[in-house]
Amino acid sequence: MISDATVSVPPKSGVTIGVIGAGAAGLACAQHATWRGARVILFDPLGPGGQLTNAGLIDTLPGVEPLNGSDLVARLVGGETAAAVTTQFDTVSSISQANGRFQLVTDGGTVVACDAVVVATGGQLRRAGVVGENELQHRGVSHCATCDGPLFRGRSVVVVGGGDAAADAALELSGYCSQVTMIVRDSGLSAALTLQRRLAGRGNVVVLTNTQLASIDGTDRVRGVTVDDGDGHRSIATDAVFVTVGVHVDARAFGDLLAVADDGRLLVDAALSTSVPGIFAAGMARSGSSDQLAAALGDGVAAAVGALRWLGVGSSVLSTSGAASSSAAASAPSPPSAPSPPMNVSEFADYESFYSATLDQPFADGLPLVPPTAARVQRLIAAAGDDGDRPLGTVPDGSTVTVADATYFAVLAGCRPAHASLAITAIEAFLPGCAQRATLSGDSVHAVVINGPQRIAAGVNGSLGVLGPGWAANATIGRAVNLFASARLPQANPTGFGDPGRYSLCIGEDEEDSPWTPLHAMRGLDPGTSAVTVFTAATYRQVMDRVSRDSVGLVDSLAAFIRGRASAAHLCGDGPLSLLVVVGHQQRGTLASGISKEALGVELFARLTDPDQTSTTPVKVASPDDILIVAAGGMAYPTMWVMPSSLPVPPTVPVRAAHARTG
């Protein structure tokens, strides 16, 4: 029965992170979070260590001298980490949300409140599943060579398995057992080549390949094993059997709240965020894990950083004096009632004074701004072949935005003359419905999608690494839209997952290498026309899927993740939704041969609205027409954008023919 008592640990930095699982990923997360000043509540029925506690020599950590698993655990939980971590020797059975915090309910009936959660439950050792394994457990059957191996010094033992764990166990046992026999069902070892070489140097290790364990024999203790080597069954006398056939991972215990992949692991995005904002997954528990120790340690750090950023404390939980910051909060301060007007550069004597002043402007994004002198603005207008007085639309206060106004922000963002026409059109495409766009917060971010010949002429990146670093057109055009939105709309920069609202993403749709119909052509424009569409999403997430190898698998993965994400009403609202799905080159290779954009939209719609998938709430999408697909290049994984249908449908705005000049 759940206890009425709620444990609320006062956090050192103003935030508390609940870490479920105390293995490599969980301990690394705890250490990094406490290093940045957070308070951590660590849940594990056996306490810190997990499988690390029983690990023998570890020599796979890059740049780290070989050490035993227990020594690594001591390093991860020692010093300041130990003082800032509260350990609950219990298993978390469920997660819920209440009063803006997460409530973790344990098997022991305790309810623990925290601000963010990291699931690092790891995996359970697989069992061989043969007669005698359960009956002779602790009487010669073991899953830990480091723990029980010394009990069989000078005796003959059997190791079941051929992977890294089995090789490690055989090497450990060969140091004090008279003979170690490895039973490997495949034609050879799958362990790392370095481990195989070490085994080859041990004269008391025998490897039996193409051999299946049939039973473990004995009554009061292990006396031997029966194996099937293809020629029939035979018996092997032994004093102990060490079962090392891998690890089973299953995070479905949280499947009523979090999206789970087909392999039982939690679906995460690039920042290890699950389908519920504020809950992260690390190590074996998350989809796409390599199940390596070094990767688990890195996951723990990444999850800690992601949790702190989501909470709004970024990477600076502690003040410069080392005292805890009292201003850490999960939301931004209230915005001013009206944004400051654009800055007049002539007011400043030099760039240094301009740069210093811009840091306090509502549109500042933390990066240097280019002074928008009259000469620079006119140069970009001329390069676009446009008229500075041409009206583009209005903002919520009723004032008209002209080409010159838009160009002002294009200069601020660092746009080159060759990008001017696209930046002006992007702001023009942003203006319809901008009052409704301003109401979004949380993870809201703008997506600028560019189609047509002008994209190629201006160097907007499409097929080769879109969204990658160093692409001036993509970076500055998207930044121009965001600077404009931040300065001219009555809102502060939103905060949330990694503060995505502080930037816009510019996507040049891949039309050269994609067999799919481009977005502007699907909307009725001539494919030879250049055009811009600007979407504003309530939330967006990259869907990290490394297991899908066909259209069905990828569509299922996308649908599961979107359903889990969209069920968070505080991000997407209660009304109907529309979706933008940006599919990268890697996934298009999977999809293109068997599915069109239209067919992909229909398949997604069917899965998203299916009421029989009880693990998550159906997504309120009215029709397949409310799901738009964009083909991008270079993105390793698809990205989905969730938009309330209350937003006006963003128009696709043609780039004026006069904009053909590239300056």
C-alpha cells in the first residue's frame, strides 16, 4: 500500500533529480549532477554499484588505467557526491506528475518528490533457461565469476556464453581454477578480439563451439552439465557453472507513461529525453544504447546535463562564489509588456559599446550581433532587388512591417547579401498568425523550410548535412526570423528543453536527391518557384531510432514517440494538433522505395489515432492532411514538430522574381 508520507529532500541548488538505478549510468549522472550543485535521490534496492560491483578488471575506458569494478564505484560515489546523494534502497514501481513535480512511488510504499527524473535501470542478467539452473542456484550455479569464482579454486568449472562477459569470466576464473570450459552455441566467440587473444594464451581454457547447454546436473550441488554438440548429448563433469549469456533489458514497467521501443527500451531523442519532458533515460535503459561501460558513463553525464537544462539551470547551477544559486527556476521571468524598439546604431560610438548594449536587449540570443547600419541595410535590400518601403504584414500591436524592417534583422543576424531575399521572405512568411505564435511557450521553436532554385543559388544547405555546423545561410536566415520574433512580439524568449526557443532552424528541403514531391509543389506551386514556409511548433524532438530497417518499423517508432510526446498536455494543449515530420537522408533510404510522402502521412495518422494502442493516449490529429512531411538531408534521425491546430496554417510564400539577384 502506498504510504501517505511524501519524502521531499531539500535540494542544494534548488533542484532535485531522481535517478532510478545505481549502475554505471546512474552513478555517472549522480556525480555530474551533484558536481553542478543539484541534489540527487538515488534509487536501487542493492545500493550503489549495480553490475559494476561484481565486475573484475576493467580496461575498456579510454584514457583510464585498468581498475576493478568496485574501485570505479568508489570513485563515482566518493567525496562531494556522497554528501549530496540520498540513497533509497528500494525499487521505483511508478512515476506520476503532480503540482509541477514528479512523484516516484517505490515498492516499499514511499512517495518521493523531485523536479526531474533519469531512468538508468540497466539490465538484468539473462538466465540459460535449462533444467537445473534454478534448482542448483548458489550450489554451484552462479552468474558472477568475481563473486563466487574463488570458492572453486583448483577445481574444474564451466562458463556458458561466448561474448565479452563470458570471456571476462573465463579469464578471471583461469587464474585460480584448474580448468575452464567455455560452452559456445555459435561457431566462434563473439567477444572482442583483444579478449580472444588473451584467452588463447591461457592453457587451462577450453572453448567448445557449436555446443548447446542442455541441462545442469546434480542433486545437492552441481556435478556436471549435459551438452548437445550436434552429434548428440554428452556429459561433462564440472564443479560449477557460470552463466554469462548476456543482459536482458526491459523498461516496460514505465510503459504506461513513457514511449517504449520494440526491444523494451525507452525511446529517447538526441538529448536522452524520453516522451515525457523532464524524464530522461541513460545507459541500457534507452533505445540505441551500445551497452558499453564507457557509453553508459557518458549517457549518465548527458542525462544530467539534459535534466539541468530542462529545469532552466543550464550548466551554471552554482554561482561564481561556489554558493548555490537562488535564482534557478524552470521558467523564464515575465516578459516586458512591450518589446524595445530596434536599436539606432548611430547612438553608439563604436562596436564595443554597441555589443555591450545589445546583451540587454530582448532579442539578444547570446551571440554577437552585426551592427545594422543604414548602409548595410540598403546593401541587402539592393541585393534582393526589393523596395524597402514594401509592406510585408503586421505584428500584434497593429504596426506594419516593411522590407526595410525585415532587412534590419537580417543584418543583425549576419545574413550575407546572397541570403537577403530568402531572409526577407522568411520574415514575411512568419507574419501571418504571429499573434497566435506568440502564445506558445515551453519548447516552441520556428522551422524555416526553403524550396526551389533560390535555395541552391544562395547556398542554403539541403542534401549534405542540413542543420549541420558551419552553414552560414541556414544559420543566419533562421536567426533573422528568431531575432525578429523576439524583438517584435510581446513575449520573452521561451525556455525549456535546451532552451530551443532561443533559435530557429532553417531547413533547405532536399529536392535534388529525394524522390519525394517537395513541400511547395505539394501546396500547388510550380516546382521551379522558390518559396519559404515558416512553422512554429509547440515542441519538437529528434527521434533516435537505430533499430528500424524498414518502413513499418520506422513508422511504428515515429508513432510511438509522437504519441508519448503529444500526451503531455502542458506542451501541446488539449486541442487538435498538426504535425511536421522532417525525415533525414538515412531514413529516406529506408522509406523512399516503398512509401511516398502521402502514404507515410496516412500510415502515421492511422497509428497516431488508433484507440486500441492503450500504452499512450491517441493523438488528436483530425486527418492525414494535418501531417506534413519534409525531406531533409544529412540529419541522422527524423525530427517531429507538434503544432496546435489553433495556429493558422502557415502559408508557403513565393520568393519574388525580383529577388533573383544574389549580390
